[in-house]
Amino acid sequence: MPASPGRIEEEPIRIVVEGQQLIGIVHRPPGGADERPPAVVLCHGFGGHKAENHRLFVKAARAMARAGMAALRFDFRGSGDSEGEFEEMTLSGEVTDALAALAYARSHVGRPVALLGMSMGGAVATLVAERDGDVARSCSGAPSPTPCASPGTWPPRLPTSPASSCTGATTTGRVT
């Protein structure tokens, strides 16, 4: 989708998961509120938040919006502005949160939807893409290892479907 002139729209959102609120921000391309552009859900890393260090996710989401895509960045439960306690965070809980953010993006933001995760968020994005099956793409930056397809093996074997790959990267996350 070509870039559009004008102002990027940024909208705070709330998603309820198991009785607790996830807090997020949707970034839409200029003039994009009435459109259904491709969208990306951004998953932060362990101990992180929806802005990420040095506002990396804010800058990325705005760049995506300028390029004609929508972006949804959110805090997992127990992180940032979302409800819950960090001490209660689990990998399966973050997968549940990301699945809820993915469903929200599909119904309110745009389609198709891709996932982008940093560190543990990369592991979460990989697991969500494998579980959901309808993720356009999943890209992970410095992903944490996860026991996906082959429990008990090291390094873990990550899914090799198109939904779990990133252009220019192998399934281990290293750029080739």
C-alpha cells in the first residue's frame, strides 16, 4: 500500500483478557480510519512495554503507518499500563494476550495481520503464528528460545511455515 500524505492517527485501545485490561495504541495511516490496511501486531520483550527501549516500537509503528500499514502495540498483562502483576506473567499468558491482540487487530484494525516480536515477544509471536495458522507473517528480533516443535531438543526446532518466517531471515532468526 503506498504512503499517504497527512497525519498519522494514533488511538488508545483496551482489550479485556481473562477479566484484565490490556492497554495498547493503534497507529493508522493518514486517512486510514475508514480503510482496512494490512496490520502488524508488535509484541514487546520480557520486562518491556509497548514503547520498547528507546521508543523503538513507537518509531516502528509510526514508520509503518507512514508506509500505509496499521500497527497495534500493546502491553502484556503485568507490564506497562496493562492490568496484572509482573510476577504472575507466564509464557502461556503472553501467548493468550497476543492472541487477543491479534483478534482485535483483525476485527478493528486491518487485514492481513502480521506479528513482530522482540526478545521474549519474538518467542510469543512465533508460538502465536504456529497456533493461529492465519498470521500473514511473523518476524522476531533477538527471539528467546522456545520449546516449539521438538520438546527436549536443543536448539529448539522452530516452525518453518511461511507464517513463521521473516524475509531475509532463517528460522533461527539470524539474517542470512
